[in-house]
Amino acid sequence: RTVYVNGEFVPEEEAKISVFDRAFLMADGVYEVTSVLDGKLIDFPGHMARLHRSLNELKMKPARTDDELLAIHRELIARNDLESGMIYLQITRGAADRDFIWPTDAEPGIVLFTQAKEQVNAATAKTGLKVITVEDQRWARRDIKTVQLLFPSFAKMEAKAAGKDDAWLVTDGEVNEGTSNNAYIVKNDVIITRNLSNDILHGITRAAVLRFAREAQMKVEERAFTVEEAKAADEAFCTSASAFVTAIVEIDGATISAGEPGPIAARLREVYIDESRKTAI
Ligand code: PLP
């Protein structure tokens, strides 16, 4: 694979970053994952808007303009013949002597790489996912997309050890989101998903899917829901740039929607893929 590191396109074996990069020492960096479908980027402007928000919240400098970032994304797609998959982009505060106080003049670090993955026909689109619930122990600014992913990784390992696919992270009996996706239930044809706040990541796919749902006259409620409500729901699903819309068919051992993707999740997945294909750049 060809990757992009601090201004250069290089084979992945030759890519180098400083051991003093603050993302490596202190998780002092932010990232975005943008999906590639038919060799084109899904919702690139949305990902750039959130990147700027994350950078701003952490008082970090944007390493490149959006136009430059778009050109780098496209160059990586071309160099790696990427038809379907993701592009990972990470911007770090840069390298500095290890100290909790950061220098304001460090040169930001920037890394991008591709990951090929079949998305439209992913196996999980037909089977759905099984989840467990885990008490959410992440920090309180989950709206910022930082590279400190140890707790979600821990929770997903717990799910794997239990023979399941993912974990829904819970506070006071209410579902925040999945380890790397936003969480939804459907009850009596109403789509319910947690309202935006510092407690969850403001998913770019979430925004698109809610917009499509409302345009299709589906009912949407943005509010917290409990694990108990979720277990008794008609359907459940999650959204993310890499999973699109994927059904949840089991929550803590309780079967949802007869163990198969429900009609609303299936329809939203179809609409999301169709619309994304039309607007990808
Ligand atoms: N929530 C968390 C914690 C995530 O890590 C992600 C994506 O990686 C999402 C939600 C979904 O966000 P998006 O739709 O922008 O991919």
C-alpha cells in the first residue's frame, strides 16, 4: 500500500513518524474515516466539517486546507486502486519533548492510509450484528473524534470474548452509542436515537440517515433510550461511515426482530447507499 505521511506518498514499509509525536505519546490527535464507494468519497464535506470541529475543540491547527486534503484522498484512491473501503486520516499536534504542556508552534503531523473492504455486500448486511451492553468508561468529550480508543477497543474485545460482534456503551441504563457507531431502535415505526451532546460522537452517517428518514416521512425521535426499551424494540440498528446502516439482531441475549434485519433498517440501508452513490465525489 501507498500511504501519505507528513507531505509524502510512500510505500507503507518506508513510512516513518517521530517517537515524540504527541499522538503516539499522549493520544493527542484527531481522525476521520471516510468511506469510498465506486472509487469515490462519501460525504467528504461532512467529514471535513467535523474534522475542523474536533481540531478547534482541541486548539489544534488544520494541517492542510480541505482542497489539499481532498487531493490527497483522491491520490491515495488512485495509487491504491481503491474501489470500496475507507480512507483513514489522522492529524496530530506534532512532535515535541514529552510534557503535559504543549508547544503552540509544533508542526502538525498528518497521516492517511487506505483500507480495502467490501461494504455494499458485507456479510453483516444480511446477518445483522449481536451486541452486549457495557458500562461506558470513556472520557466525557466523546463528541471530539480523538485517537484515544482504548476503552472502545476494550469493550469490543469483551464482546468478542462473549462470541458477539459489538458492545453498546451505556450510562445509567441508557445507551450512548456503539464502540464505533451510533445506535438506534425502532418502536411502533418510530426511529429513536440518542440526541446530540458531548456524550456521543456526532456521526456523519447519523446526520445523513436521519435526513433521509425524515424526507421519507418516517418518524424520528432524538432522545436517550434504555437498554430495557432496546431489548423490547421492534428493530435495532447502527450507523457509521464503514458499516453504513447495519441491523442489530440481538442485545444482551434478547433476540430483536426475529433475529433478522428488520424492514426499516433494510430500507434505510438501501436509501443510504443509493443517495451516497449519487453525491459521492
Ligand atoms: N460513534 C463512535 C464512537 C464512532 O467511533 C463512530 C465512527 O467511527 C461513529 C459513532 C459513527 O460516526 P460516522 O457516521 O461519522 O462514521
